[in-house]
Amino acid sequence: MSRLFGTDGVRGLANADLTPELAMSIAASAARVLYDRDGAQRRRVALVGRDPRASGEMLEAAVTAGLASAGADVLRVGVLPTPAIAYLVADQGADLGVMISASHNPMPDNGIKLFAAGGHKLPDAVEDEIAARLDEAVDRPTGAQVGRVRDVSDSVQRYVDHLLVATPQPLDGLRVVLDCANGAAAAAAPEAYRRAGAEVIALHADPDGININDGVGSTHIDVLQRAVVEHGADLGIAHDGDADRCLAVDHSGTVVDGDQILAILAVAMHEAGELVDKTLVATVMSNLGLHLAMQDHGIQVRTTAVGDRYVLEELRSGGFSLGGEQSGHVVLPGHATTGDGLLTALRLMGRVAGSGTSLASLAKVMRRLPQVLVNVRVHDKAAVAVAPEVAEAVAAVEAELGATGRVLLRPSGTEQLVRVMVEAPAEDTAQAAAQRLAEVVAAIR
């Protein structure tokens, strides 16, 4: 049986897969589990936020009802980025945080992300316990013990104030085009960047509940590429629907991806003595060019499984100060407990402003090697993993590429697919090797 919680909460088609009934049950179960785990005899406080998609209104009501029915007092903070919810859980001393968002997914989808006290994502074991207790029979609180609900009106201001304290470098003189994806960052991001000193040209900052991620934002960055050139801007910033991601575009319209952003920030922090143990945390999908660039600068790269939760776990266990993913999830544990697209953008723009160097020049710190990814549908992922012919084919390609390339085979977590990734100095070399491996993988029975 598959887990209810994926790598980033519960997600699905709103009102079909993710129903109000399920949302209410998840919220009530989460409140009960956290109550039982700490055992303190006091009222619990839960903080609830959402992105602007239409189904969020319905699911917010269900989550709020579930929490209050379990005896938790609820602080509703409205539409805010996911990292703002994580920050406010700690700032408000809440016991639990709930973010209702499907991130970069299309508008019909929605999701539920949970944060423990302090703003940290829940461990797998706690999520599994919440799922296991969804339908348990309980004595619900009554009378004065039922949770109360209160709206918090200054949440955007609190979050932006926090961001500006975390990024003291003024952005005076920078012109930035900002794509808010008609999502959760529509209010906070333009305010934060303007207050930091930048001239901001905001695009897609008018969410109507329907237009989130609709051909815009970090998953459709071509819109931003054109706008940066048209406006003669120094750079562009793109967020996804819940603003835990940040991708960038330089003045010429060239994309600067998450790996390049990590490289720029890692070198800056290394120079400032802020990069703990001279170590960067990235996933196995990070481009080989990032590893080679960090090697040139005396920086070690620790790799994790794909998913920002695994990056977070490694950062916390090692006490490291920077990590992230190629997709633009960047984590700065000294200032945030999860990936924060706005914080990432402010730190990146701060490096541009403070160094007096263009983003295009800074991005040259690493060369992205061509990376080809082929999804191969298979009969049995487990059989592929142990097939000697697959191991032989991988070893042969690795021998041909040597230190100039890389091979990664990764089973899908939800489908009978194996993802074949090859990096090489030339696109045609990577494409040919990936296709060769894909044929071997597809033949396994």
C-alpha cells in the first residue's frame, strides 16, 4: 500500500483525491498525534495558510474545522508562501503549521503540507502515524475545550520584516522583473524586493484563484526571459505557486537554474566564512558541473535522495549552512527551516549588488554539462535494480565517460518507471548513452 504522504505532503486533484473530508481528517489526526507525542497539558495552537487557488478556500475551512474539533486553537494567516508558514509557526510559537498548496502543480490540484513546532517538516514516522490514525474513534472535546479560530492580519508584514533582517545587503540600483506565478508570493515578493531597494517590475501578481501557474512562473520561465530583455532589466526572478522555489534569468534572458544559484551562493558564503565545513548539500540529480565547480573552489558536495526534505535532513544532521535542488529549492538553515524562494532571491540579488558583478558573470562559476533524462516504462522496477545486464551497461557507459560524465538510474516513487539520466560534455554523447541504457532497461522482464 502506498503512503498517504509523498515527499512533500499530501497532494491530488482537489475535491476528488483530496476531499474536504480527507483534509479535515488529516488536520484532526495531526493535532491528536502531536498532542500525544509531547503530552503537555495545555491547549495547542495551529497556524493555517494557503496559496490562492480556488479550492484552497474550501480546504482551509475543512482543515480549520478538523483542528478545532481536536481542541486546537487556529490562527488563520491567509494567502502566504509556504516558507512564510514555516517561519510564522516558529514566530508565533505554534505547535503545528498547515500549508494548503499544490506548489507548482496546475490549479485543479491542491495539497496539504505539515510543519511541526519550530517550522520543521514532519519526519516520515510522524506522517505515517497521522495517516494510520485518520479513522480512529476518539472522544472529541466539547464546550470550552473546542478549539477557537482567529484571523491574523499582519502576517505578510512579519514575514517580509524577517526576510529583510536575513538579507541586509541593499539592492539599490538593481532593476528586476519578477514573475509571481499568480501565486502565494503575489503580495510578499514585490514588497520585499522593493523594500530591499530594487526597482521591481512585477508580472502575474494578480491571482484570481484560477490563474495560478497557468503558463507562468518558474515552470514556464520563457515568459520571464522575454520580459527581462524587453525591460532592459539586470535580472529576473521566477517563483512557483507557493514560492518555495526560485529560478533566475540574467540580463540577456539566459536561465540561471537552481544548481547555478547554489554555486553562486556557496562561493559567496565560502568567501565570507559562512559555509559550514566548506560543504554544500545537493541531490543526486544535481548537475555534474556543480560538483566540478565546487571542487575547483575547495567546497565539498554532500548528495542526498531527490526531494527537499532529504536535503533538509542532511543539513540538520550535519549542521551545514546551504543546500538545495536543481529545481530552485534552496535552503539556508541559518535563516529558514525550509526552502524559501524569496530568501533565495534576496541573497542572490544581494550577491549581484554587493559584488558589482552581473548575474551572467557570476553564473559562469559553473558550466552546466548537457543532461539527458529518459523515462523508461518497465514491468518491474525491482527487477531492473538487480539485473546484471543493466549493471554491465551502466559500467560500460561510465568507463567511456570517465570523470567527464555521470550516469544515474532512479526508480520512480509512484509509477513503474525507471529514470535514466546521463551527463556528458556534449549533448549528442549524453543522448546516445541515455538511449542505449534505456533500451537495456526496457528489455528487462
